[in-house]
Amino acid sequence: MTSEWGEKSTADLMSAYVSKEAGFGVPKEGWRICLAHVFKEKRKPFQAKDVSLSNLWEHIGLGIRYLRWWYKKTQVEKKAPFIDMFHALPLRQIYGAPLGGIGGGTITRGWRGEFCRWQLNPGMYHYKTVIADQFTVCLRRGGQTVYQQVLSVEHPSTLQGWNWGYCGEYAFYHALYPRAWTVYHLPGQNVTLTCRQISPVIPHDYKDSSLPVAVFVWDIENKNDYALEVSIMFTMVNGSGHKDDSSGGHWNEPFHLEKEGKALSGVLLHHCTAVNPYTLCISAREQPDRKVSHQTAFSPSGTCSGLWSDLMTDGRLDSPSGSSPPTQKGEKVAAALAVGCSVPAHGHNDVEFCLAWDMPLITFGSRERKHVRRYTRYFGSKGEASPSLSHYALTHYKEWERRIEEWQSPILQDSSLPSWYKSALFNELYFVADGGTVWTELAEDADVSGGVRSEDGGLPAQPDVIKEYGRFAYLEGQEYRMYNTYDVHFYASFALIMLWPKLALSVQYDIAGSVVQQDLTERLHLMSGRYSPVKTKNVVPHDIGDPDDEPWHRLNAYLIHDTAGWKDLNLKFVLQVYRDFHITQDNQYLKDMWPICQAVMESEIKFDLDGDGLIENSGYADQTYDGWTVTGPSAYCGGLWLASLCVMCKMARLVDTERTYQHYKDILDRGSAAFDKLLWNGKYYNYDSSGRYHSNSVMSDQCAGHWFLKASACGEEDYQAFPKEKIQSTLKSIFDLNVMAFAGGQMGAVNGMRPEGVPDRSSVQSDEVWIGVVYGLAATMIHEGMREEGMHTAEGCYRTVWERLGMAFQTPEAYCEKNIYRSLAYMRPLSIWAMQLALNMTQKDQAPTTGDSDEVGT
């Protein structure tokens, strides 16, 4: 297998670049694109009109019930629906690496330099390009300004007093999250600027990684025979382009802070909304050879020629003292900061900026409770932290970069790994911070146990890991607004358990505490049209809530289906418990989780209706593939069930009695035999055992249970559920049919494929490619010695999303072979870190034994 097609798509992204400048310190690996690039393919989001007639008839009841619910939600309650089927996000092929750490909000800067996606209010996204948020360069020689340019390719209708329209053919963007570089060659000036943005997203760090800050370092290369004075100006509007920017009462003030012998100055932009007020801060260090100046306030409307002239006059701004008056209703205000330095002939210099934002106390949509963000543990919760945050960032970013490079270098320098994989592995991590993520402190009166204490088979009211490391939540997707959607977290959790394991365990404690809770309030479930309880006991919740309501306190925002009837959520909880224990070796965690695992497994055993050790499915029986009707035992749920029994046997041997082990081992033995008898067809496991038309379809994710066993170093000898030769035959069938017989083998693995080599179109999801599932499938192939096939399978998804469709930093849940995508910026593709775990484990197996290793975090 070759990937010449992949190399061509990479080259296409840079084909418009006309300069030979490579920039300053830009790494080889990552995602690179010329600012003049235009994506040829324009896709549309999935809509009702894309449903086939057969599927439309099957779901007509759902459509009517959803429409009624949607109308009530949007027109009566004036709330945003958790999934808006009528207003899917249009594809904007503009996004770059987000700014900020984890859980304090994010601001996304596009690959052309625009500030264009905002998540300051927790979990609620605002997609607006704020055109006045820009960097501008001023070159001076001999006391005269010779060049002044906004570093933007835009030609806006406002701010006409500025020099817009930088030629994108002379610049490129390069992302290797959590850093990104933009290289600007200044035509005719013999000067190259490299803007490097750094966010403090650092594995195994639970302090700096929580900070709502980003640093911009501008490296300036002067290729002339004479020195230049160079100034960079950073302009920022007080707000995010939201309508509340002009609600009145916002104001700016300059500040100066000196601490530990290092000083900085800048402007604070106080955004004084009634709900979740915050302060933006732009700042720079004061150093003997740097000239820092500011403009406290200017109007980002009109021509704004005064600010432009101010900079052009001497490369500095007026730097008035005192704060600006509060804005009037309908008025907006912005601020500017400029830093200048001398750059010798054929020399180099740099300037630094920090952007910080401080929204320490947050309320969700219900406004019922105040939550305190994680970073306030170190910087206070009074809303006065912006100067200190900025000072800390500007004096610590070099250490952040050292630690980031130390983490990434072993992978980047591994010549056996392809370049596309290195880009995908790190850049897909954007979602850990930009998944509507919140990271809060545990309230003093909080009780996560659900009311059942340890001595009664439950949890401590405040487990140590949550007290020390806080509560963590991220959305299923920026369009699917539910926190910690558990069936999807099952895939994405590999990124957390490998890089921030304490956060992974914190999520598990929260979920475990919710298992024993119940909410017997009857509500209408839109798929069935029936009323049933919101949450029953001993069932893992679908999610922990909607950020437009009250997460952690009102579970199961998802009301399409009755989630109490879905079996895979409980099974996925059990599998994650053991995998997490295997990776962390946290004995207290295993001890705390064991009774919860027993409770959910015993609640599943009742579905073994005929006593053959295999649970039955009925209707929409598994959560992940909720668009596929399942009858009888299925490859997906049945495989998860057997894998769960395997790990229950393993855990019983570790923390319980031989009697408990034998209980689960007996069910496993009977279940394995029944699974094989009902589903194995000689080449792969059938989709289900119904005998209907699609029951022998090849499901790309049918080995999910086996995947988790391999990731947990389980599945051998006493803990084996799936014979190795059958798993390898299945993976070969999937590769031959779902991968190579689909889209020329260049778009990953389609969910369902008929044995005759055409996609299964029996449901709205069966002919989709799910990127996160494909990465998990690739990991399974690597575990089974099919590394080349696994890499080829995953490469198809990366090339399609990042290089062909223009979906960088918004990887969707799904795309079809043509025309359609679904749910931009989705959680599941974080599962690419399962591929890295598989690579680590196979390399460790091949290496001479030298004792234990903690390499899993790399």
C-alpha cells in the first residue's frame, strides 16, 4: 500500500505559496496550509431531506414529535435545543488551533489569522469573526515609517482607514497543537515574521493546563543590509462579536504589574454582562530593549484612521492614562497594544504578547448554581486575576514549550511513523480544550456519591481525586450539546487516561455516583413516543446534562431515546474501569468502582432471557449506533458484553472472591459459545442474529469489545472471549470490504458494508464513516499485528477531513462518501490516542523486558 494520494493532498494545501521563506523555528511535522488556499470541495450538513424515503417513513413519528419539542424549546422557552436539526452549522473552512488551556474557555484563531470561534460562556459557542481583532506590523527606517500592514487577507467594509488585503500567497499557517505558527513574508521588504502561538496544554499537568491564557511570540527576521525598527500592534475588541458587546457598561483600563523583578503592562477590557462577566487582557513584558505602548480605548466602527495614524507616526501609541468611560448602549469599544524593537541588518529579534481572559465564576443556563473554575485555585476567584495570569504566562511560556517538546519529540522523531499520523495525533487533541470544556472545583457541600456511601456499596461523598483535581466535563460535540456523553466518551477517553489520567478518573467517579441515582420523572422520548423515567437506578446515564440547563444536577439531556433501555452504556463503564486501573494502577479507584461494576452488570444479566450467557437486544438497543435497529444478540453489544465479563473475572480475582470469579466465568463461557454459534459466519461476526436482510452486514466497529481488552492487556487465556484467528479474519474482512471496497480505499472505513461490496444503506448511519470509530478500528488492527492496514485505514479519515474537506479543528462525527457531513467538532476522534497506546504496547511487547515502564503517557 502506498499513500501517494496522501502526499498529493498535503502538497495541494501549500501549492499557492510563492515565497521560499520557511519561517523561524517552524517544525517539520504538523498541518500546513497557505493563506491563499481555497478548498475545492464544499460539503453540506446532514438535513432531513438527506434521509432516504424508506428511512423517512420509519422515522416520521420522531420527526413530528421533534418538531413540536423544538418549537416549544425555541419559541416558548427561548432556549437553544441540545441538538438543532433545523439549524446545523454550515461548514466554514477557516479554523485553526484554539487558544487557552483546559476548562477556562477558548478562543479559536483561524488559519488566516482571524479570531473567529468563542467559547467563554461554558459549553455555549458563538461563531463570529471579530474583524478588529488583528495584528499589524509597522516597519521604520531612519525615523520614517516605510511599511505598515494589517496581517490579514481580508477586505472588510469597516475600518477603512487601515491597510488591509495582505497577499496570502506570501504566508502559511502550521499547526502542531497546542502550538501554531504563521509565517508572513512581507513582499518587497526583505522581512519575514513568524507568529508562534502557545497554549498551556501539557500532559500530566493540572495547574498550568487549566489557565485561560495564550502567548504570541513574533520572531522578526531582517534580511536587509540595514537595521529596522519594527513594531507589532495587537488590537482587541471588548467582547466576542456577540450582541452583548454593544449592551453598554463595558470599559477598559491600562495596567502595570511588577512582580519578582519582572514587569508587564497592557490593557484590561472589562466585559460587564449581568451573567458570567469577564475581563479580557492584552499585555506585554516591559524590557530595556522593548518599547511597549497602548491605546486604552478606540471605536472599532468607522474608518478608525486615528489609531492607524498614531502607530504610523512613530511606531508607538499615545499611551493615555486613566480608564475609559463605560460604553453606552449600542456602542462598542476596543483597545490596542504595540511592542517595538530594533532588528539589526541580517539579524533577528522578537516581541511577545499575552492574551488572557478571566471568568472565574460561571453559571450554566438554569442560573441555579455558581461554579468556580479550576484555575481560581491558583489565581483567585474575585475577577481580578488577568494581570497575574498574564505575568505568569509571559514568564513561564518557555518552560511550557520545553515540556511540550519533551512530550512530543519522541513521537515526532520516530521515523517509522508517517507524517500525517503525527499531525493527526496532536492536532485532534484540540477538542480536550475546545470541546465546550469546563473544569471546576468541587463545591464544599457537594456529594458525588448519589447518596449511597462506601459502606453501603457506593462511593465517598467527596472522592480524593475529585477534591484534588476537580470536576471535568466536555461536550459530545459543539453541535451536540451534552456533557460527558458516555457512549462517545468510551472512545475519546483514551486521550484523557493517557495524558490527564486524574481527569479521566474524576469523570468516572462522577459517572459512578450517578449510577445509583434515579429520577422517576416521566418525560416523552421522541423516538418511541412513550413516556418513561428520566433516569433509573443502576444504569449509567447517557450524559450529565446540557450546559444550557444545570450539568451534574440534571442528567440525561438526551431525550431522543429512553436511555434506560440501552445496554452498552453499563458495559462501557465496566470496560473503562478496568482499562483505567490497568493504566494507572490505582488500587483505591478499583476498590471504589468494584461494587458499582457489580451493580450495573447484575442489572444487565436480566437481559439474558434464555440463559445462554448472552444478553438479548430489542429495538434500538445500543446507544452508539442508535440509528440501527437491532434484533437478538449483535456483534457490537454482544462483543462488549463478553469483554465486560472478561474484565469482571479479572477484577474479581483482584478484589473479591473466587466465588464471584466463577460466577462471571460461567456466564462468559456460556456467552462465548452462544456468541460464536449465533453470529460467526466463517469470515466475520454478523451484524445481528435476526436473519433479516442486513443481519449479515459487515460492521466496522464489531470488534470494539476486543479492542478494549487488548488496550487493557487482557483477553488471553482465562480472560479470552474471542479466538485470535476469528478476530484476525474479521479485521481482514473489514479491511477488504469496509475500507478498500469503499471510496477507492481512501476515506477510512464505512460503518456498514454488505458482503457483496456495497455500503449498507438500511439506516441513516450505516453508510456513514465515523472518524472516531475508524481510529479505534485502526488501533485494534495495530494490536493484532496489522499495523500497515491500521495506518492506511486511519490515514483515509485524516486526509479526507484535514486536507480535502477543510474541516481542520472541527473534525465531525461523520461524513458520507459524497456531499454530506454530520456534527462538526465532535468528541469521538480523540480516540486516535488509542492508536498511540496500541503502538506503545506493541513496541513494549517487542522490546527486551527491563521492568515496568510509564511510557503510556507519551
